[in-house]
Amino acid sequence: MKGLAFLLCIIIILVVAIAVGSQNDAVISVNYLIAKADMTIATLIAIALGLGVVVGVLAILSSWLTLRVKLVRVQAKLKKLQKE
């Protein structure tokens, strides 16, 4: 059930992104630290969305990994205490 809700959310986000992208075909100039690029607003929105997803996933994975390491340590302590 959880996976179905997640899939539905992803599909809704993609539909909204396609709708917004199809309406924004103007070309803009983007200046960033080392270069300058001309791209459509839709491309810029897609890049920003992609970077946001990547940063979010990395943040979640780092906290998950920290919790996983703590869990393994606690389980090892529990086994050690149960043997005594």
C-alpha cells in the first residue's frame, strides 16, 4: 500500500512537471559560478527539481546509514548481554 501511494505521488509530480514544462518555452540566460548558459525555463526547472531530489535522497540516506550503524551496535551489545 505504501509503495502504491509513493508511485501515485511520483506520477502526479511528473504530470505537473510536464504541464509546467510545456507552458514555459522561453529562453533565459543563466549565470552560475564558472559559466553562463542559455536554456529554456522548463530545462532549468527540470535541473532544479533533479538536484533537489538528489540532495534529498542523499540527506535521507546519510541519516538512515547513521541509524543503521547505531542499530547494529545496539544489537551487538544485546547479544553480548544475553550471553552473560
